[in-house]
Amino acid sequence: MASPIKTPRMMGQPVKRMEDPRLITGAGQYLDDISFPGMLHLAVVRSPYGHARLNGIDATEALKVPGVVAVLTAKDIEGETTGPLPYEFGWAPFENVNDFKRGPLATDKVRYVGDPVAVVVAETRYAVRDAVPLVEVDYEPLPAVVDPEKALEPGAPLLFEASGTNLGHTQTKTAGDVDGAFAQADKVVKIRVVNQRVIPAPMETRGAIAIWRPDGANSSGELTLYETTQGVHGLRKALAPLLGYPENKVRVIVPDMGGGFGNRTDCAPETVMTCIAAKRLNRPVKYQETRTESNQAAMHGRDQIDVVEGAVTKDGKVLGIKVSAIVDIGAYNQFLSPIMGMLTGVMIPGNYDVPNLLFELKGVYTKKNMMK
């Protein structure tokens, strides 16, 4: 009779990390270590204004820079996508939804500092960086509002004028008898909590390399994307229909990645433009974000104001909790943005026995970068 197979004990034992020697000795391969023959470099022209009308773009001088291959604006890529940038989750959990569609590049207005208005593609990263400042953009500055509470006040500058409001969506969730709990309470405690906006700062900034391989004489082909993403399958699922490709014609490869902290979970406009440029020019195209761009344009976190009321008894029992939350969406909803405030409602009681709960959410547009 064969002896049973012995497996090492895992529970309660230190587990040696297998990847460390390769990474700490410099043998890792990050996105900016990857290069392909004939590869072009892409850089983004970004708005210096938090809110402005976009009256025109002149790329004449930028195209004169040696090595510059193309400058693409929103007009140049019309028809390249099947619709706006996608969300990972729908609007079913929310009420009073004002869902404003966003393309990869700004069209009528810019709505935050760093909003992409054009991309430059060149033979080298030096040429592309030299050309970006030479793209002349005619901006008409507009008033900006960066406080979500002030953004809800009458007369506040509107990001999307047709809506008549900066309110993006609401949600109300209740459990038990909240009014009864507060009526029975020995004391009601009320606090206002400001959870400040944070900037995820991974050691490696975002980037992408797109390779388009056409298929014979017809327009079909295959897209290979090297992307520093935290959601490889989610990105492929979002990107394929957006670009009009079957999902089995899109391959997403994640090399070694220097941190994420949640701001690598979206289908970003920079990624979409890298893919469009690769197909348009039929050459590999690389985008590598700078640290300044990471702070401006990679999704931020938190930025929420909560008014919390607790109905308690003298012996420390929490009978009920009310939470009124105002969440700063930023300029657009992007990928995970709509659900971030909703998570507060899910987590209010924590692991405590609180039978009566009320959660009221307002998602508000401001002239800031998007939230995750």
C-alpha cells in the first residue's frame, strides 16, 4: 500500500515569498522596461483649468517637432468607440440619477485640472514631451466649485448645464424603526465627520502598451494590451465592447506592477487612447504616466462628509443610527465611482447589533478628479 502524500503545514507557519529575490535583485520586468520594434510613444495634453469651455485646438506647431507622428483630438477619434467610457456597475441601486457620458477626450468643456483634451504620438518619449506644450488650446475659463456642499447650493457653477444641478445620484436605505429608536433613546449623539480626499501614490505610475495586429484584408484584428491594471478581466470586459472588438480578440497582460491602491481598477481614457492610436497608426504605442499626471488624473479616493446621529441608552446600547452622506464624485463618474459612497451604507453598523438604521446618500459633481 502506497504511503499517503505528505503536504507541508500551511496554517500557523511562515510562508516564504517566492517572488522577492527576482524583484529585489532588479530582475523584474515593469511596463516601462518593455519595448517593441517600431514602438511609438504617447503623451496627453491636459487642461490647466478646473472648469473652462473648449473653443478650439491647434496642433500646427506640435506637428512640426521632429519625430511627431500624430496629434489626436476628440474630433479625430469620432466613431472609434461605440459609446462613452463604461462603468463597472449599473445605476440600479440609486435614485435621481444624472448620468453624464464621458468620452476619452474632452469635447465641449474641461471639468477638472488634468482633463485630457488631446494626445500626441511621436517616435521617442523626448519628442512627444517636447511637442505637448506646443499644442495650442483655446480655453474660456469658467467659475469652479470644489466643495460638494457648496456645489448643491442654488447658483453654484454647473458642470453640466442641461441638468440644472450638480447632484449626480441619491440613495436611501433603511432598516427597522428608526423614528421609534430615536424616540426611546436616553441620549442622541451627533457628529460631523469629514473624510478627506486622498491621492493613491503607487511607486510605479500607470501605463499601457497597445499592439494592434490586423487580420488580412478586412478590418478585424487582435489587440494585445500590456497594462498596469488591478483588474485584468474587468478591463478586457470593458475595453472590448467599447472599441467594438469581440472579447476573444482582446488580450490584456499585466507585467510586474509597482503598487496599485485602487487607482488601477478603471478603464482609463489614457488606455483607450493608447489602443486607438495603435490601431490608427498600425504600430505599437506606449503611454507612461508622469508623477504629476498620476496626482492629477489617476482616480482619487474618499472625499466624503458624513453627519452621523446615534440613539443610545444609559447602559451603552446603540438603538439606532442615522447617516447623511455627501460624496464628492469629482467631474465624472468613472468605472467604480458610483458605488463608493454606497459602501458607507453597507458598512455602517460594522460588527455591532444595531437594529435600526437610516442611510441617505448624495453623490455630487465638483471640478475635481474622479473618485474610485
